[in-house]
Amino acid sequence: MFRVYAIIGGMKVLGIETSCDETAAAVVEDGTRILSNQIASQVEIHARYGGIVPEVASRQHVLAIIPILQQAMAKAGVTWGDIDGIAVTNGPGLAGSLLVGLNVAKAIALAHGLPVTGVNHLEAHIYANWLGSSTPGFPLVCLIVSGGHSDLVLMKGHGDYVVLGRTRDDAAGEAFDKAARILGLGYPGGPAIERAARNGTVSIQLPRAWLKGCDDFSFSGVKTALLRLVEGKKVLLSANQGSGLSAWDAAASFQEAVIDVLVTKTVAVAREHRVKQILLAGGVAANELLRRRLAENSPIPVMVPEPVLCTDNATMVAACGYFRFQLGKVNGLDLDVVPSLKMT
Ligand code: KG4
Ligand code: ZN
């Protein structure tokens, strides 16, 4: 039932991403050239609740997915006859959200006789690095820092992943989100902490979990240390609270502690494995200080996607899908969502 697709160039993949709170569709050519990148963000809706409400997220995806797909096709200037394959995130993520994207992808595949490949959201984040002006070289180490993960991944080729380290508790993005809530800075926390930190100074040494001898991370300690400072009224959350650190200084100190650990451990792992390249990926990779610090402290060349491609989008799904198609990884219409999908 599937059309034969060319592997020789000009392959256009439609990417679909609905794993969390962004409804996104994009068309990418040969895994590297962005023809369109449409994203409907639900951030303002979830900000009212201080975090993502899964039921609300899936309902919003249902409302947004068809217009976003139509926009992605129109912006790319393509019709269904120009599309060679569909890449869709099937995990990890929220089950109800993933189901919306996956079912739309399967319906399109059936209607237009197109092949589908299911993409791991974390692998997709890595592939945002193929959408810039230069191509990453293997072997490489990628630090994926998002709302749900802080993983150090060794890649020796396309589709060849070894997870060397992961977080034992809070992910880096989750820690940023919780710290912002503690400091009353709003949601999403990463950009809020980054903005606040620009007005403050690193005036307190918050604890770093080095976990010597292993490549894992832990961010719950630094978050709890911040909470204790606020509970002990050592951080000034409002102007009439007396003397103490400003919330800006606390944000700067928190950001410094998290980035110090991320950069130091990533460079150490990359040196140990003698890789040619370090990649940064995931929502936290949009953080300006993290991008700068990693570049300044690494003897190995560092690549980071444009900030807009670090947070959730569908170009990265299409890029990852392209390389999966090249490896012959096509799924049947029995493809299902896997909310706790692991990288293999
Ligand atoms: O990759 P992503 O968009 O979604 C997930 O797959 O989780 O990452 C979202 C996470 C959130 O925790 C958000 O606070 C964080 O990335 N983030 C940032 C920044 N922008 C987004 N963290 C630090 N600095 C930023 N500029
Ligand atoms: Zn993500």
C-alpha cells in the first residue's frame, strides 16, 4: 500500500509533534532543510494552573492539529503528492496528547498511501542539530536537557544511541520550573529564571551534586536548598519582607549551580569517550548562559540548535524521521503510543 520513496535526495518528510503542550507540524527536506515550522503553544492556558494539565493539553491538541497541519503544508508550498513520508512522535510524553498526533499521522498515511515512522521525542531533540548550517560529526556526545529528561547520550552513527547518564530525580527543566515556582517567578520556569537572573548576581553558593564516578545527574538537592532559603526568609520575595537576597540573586545563583554541573559533567564525559563533537538539545538548551558556558569550557567543538528549535517543534521530528527512513525503519499502522518510551 505504500508508495516507493526515493532515497536519493529531495525527500520531503512531514513531522508531527504532540507529546506535551505544543501542537506542531513541519515539512523538512532531506532531514536538513526546513520548508515550514508551525507551532501552536498552549503555554498561556497552562500558565493559569502553574503547570501542564494533561486533560486540557489533549483537548487543545484536538482543536489545533488540523489547522497547524494545513499551515505547515501551505507554508512549505507543498501538496500531499509532494510528501514522501510522515514522522510522528509516539513517545515519551503524555498518552492523551501523543494519541492525537499519532492518529492524525496514521489517518493521513492511510488516505495518501504514505509510509509512517514513529519517532522518540528525545531522539528528535538531538536531530534539531542537523537543521543548522553545519552537520554534526560522529562519534558525538549529546546533552539532552528538557522538562522531563537530563540525559547524556553517546552516538556513533544515525540511530545508534547509548545513554551514558540520566537524572536520578528532577530533570534540569523540571528543576528550573520548580525553582521559578518557589521564587514566584511564573511558568514556564526556565525562561523566567533566565530573565530574573539577568538582573541579579550569583551571590550564594548553592549545592552541586557531582555524583563522582558516574555520569548521572541530580537536581533535587539544589532545588530543596533554594526552598529552605525561601522558607527561612533568606530570600526577599516581596519588597517589604526585610533584608535578604533578592529573588533575582537567588535565580542567578540557582541557574549558576545547575549550569555548572551540566557543563562540567558533559565536557568530562565527552573527553572520556574521545568524541569529535558535543551537541546540546532540549528546551533548556535555549538557555543563553548554558550555551555560552559549554562553548567556552569545551576543548571539543560544540553545536547547539537555534533557540526556537531547542524547545518542542516538529522540524526535529521530521529530521529524525528522515534518518529513520534512510535506515529502513518504517512502522505499520499498528504503531502505538508509548508514554515511557526509552532510547534504544
Ligand atoms: O524540550 P521542551 O520544550 O519540552 C520537553 O520535552 O520537556 O523543554 C521544556 C523545558 C521546560 O522545563 C522549560 O522551563 C525549559 O525547557 N526551558 C528553559 C529555557 N527555555 C525552556 N530552561 C532554561 N532556560 C531557558 N531559556
Ligand atoms: Zn521536548
